[in-house]
Amino acid sequence: MSTPPKKRDPRMGLRTSATLATVFVILGQTFFGFEQSVAQVFVCLAAGYASALFFEWVDAKANGDVPGYAGGGFKKLADWLLSAHMTSITLSFLLYYNRQLWIAACAVVLAIGSKYLFRVTVNGRLQHFMNPSNFGIVVVLSVFKWVGVLPWGWTINLHGAWDVIVPLIILGLGFRLNLLFTGRLPLIGAWLGTFILQAAFRSWRMDTPLVGQLVVLTGITMVLFTLYMITDPQTSPSRPRSQVIFGAGIAIAYSILFDFHLQYTMFYAVTAVCAIRGVVLYVAGKRQPAPQPAVFAAAAAAGSMSQAAPVGR
């Protein structure tokens, strides 16, 4: 008999993502030519670890529970901090804060705090629905107008063939990550397909070259956004049909906001769609019947059995 395939540890996806992001930042600071400072990286990581531990401790105290990082030694703590590490290191290179490092720390704290603020009950458990990194980016870009994204400031030291090789490597690793661990390929396909269709429509409507509408897809920013941000398993649906709706929704929101000439449109589009999904999950949770206590369920079952069985005299 053939042995069933071994199930993949769901933590491996997060470990892989965190490792790739860390390697990307190290290479960026040493070879690629990141314009963001090294201090920005350490400030984001320190703020991320500290705020994640603090928020989890407060949440556990408020609910009379045990913090998620407790009771398993260093390995459990390290695995638990992977999510905060991913959020922190992502925000360390996605935005340019100049010398205002406190804004970088603020973005990270807002991102991690959103996981505890924006939650709904799904299958009896609290689940956050707002993409943390994206939420931190949107708030900072909205409040501090001089903060910006530097897509051209990541590979200024790369020239010639490396301008193509590095994005292709990032693309390949991201595709592998989603194929083997997140299972979000339908989401990616729906996002890209709807984006291309709407780009073709805008090109026809505005009488502009189609390549001008599609060139945004070729940047490293969009590659990271497509393969590493919107595919977050915690804030995106798992069923293929829902993934298609989610991915197409982001593209539609992008197109609507684009017509309003909103800068950094893709981040605002994700925020809007995640918020709508949160409302849908909240309404669906309210419509579900409350779980029946075990005692009453057993009594009901016993009562039904006594009614169905013949009564002996």
C-alpha cells in the first residue's frame, strides 16, 4: 500500500516568507543599493517584537487566557514572533521615512495593533481581517504626506541583466511559496486577470498605449504586492471561489480609486476590500446559531432517544 503524502507544516510557509524577506533586506543593504537606512530596519524590528509581545500579553490578560508565545520554550517564542518579524521587516523597506525613525516605529505598531483591533469571530475563534502591513502603510501614507514608496530605490546598484534576473528570482520564489504553502494561486490569477482586463479597457477608453497601462506590473513593488502581500493566508479567503472574488475585488477597487487619481492606489484597494470582507465575516458570524452547551446538547439527545424508543411496561 502506498503511504499517504505527508502534510506540510503550515508554519513552514511563514518561516519561508520571513526568511526570504530577511535575505532580501540583507542583500538590499549590501548589494542592491537600498536607499533606506540600516537603522530603519533595526527600529522596525525592535518596535515589532516589543509591540507584538505587549499586545498579546494585554489581550491574554483581558480574556483570562495564556499568551500565545508562552509555554513552549524558545522555539515556540521564535515561531510566534515570525508574524511580527515579517510585518516589521516588510515595513522597513517598503516605505521611506527619511530620518524620522519614529514614524517607522509608528507604522509597525499600527500594523501589529490592527491584528488585535480589527477582529471578527469565525468558527468560534477571533480572526483578524485587515492585512497588517498594508494597514500600517495606508495610515502612514494618509497622515504623513512626505512619507513615500521608493520602488526605484531598491536596486540602484544593479545594472544590465541583473535588472531582470533579480525580479525573476523574486517572482519564482513567490510562485513556489504560494504553490506549496499558501494555496493562493486562484487569488493571484483573479487579481492579475482582472487588472489586465481593466487596463485594456482604460487603454481603449483613453486612447493610450496598452503597454503604458501594464508597465506597473513589471516593477518589484508590484511583484512583492502580488505574491507576498495580498496572499497573506490570515487575511485572505481560503476557498478558491472566495479567492477569485477577493482578487478580482482588489483589481476593481484599484480601477475605481485610480480614476480618482489617488496615489499609491493598490494599498488603498487592499484596505477597502479587506474591510468589506471583515463586514461580510461579521454578518455571517451573527447569522450562525450560537453554539449549544455540551450539557444541554446531551440532554436534548437523551430526550430524543427516549421519545423514539418503545416504552416497556
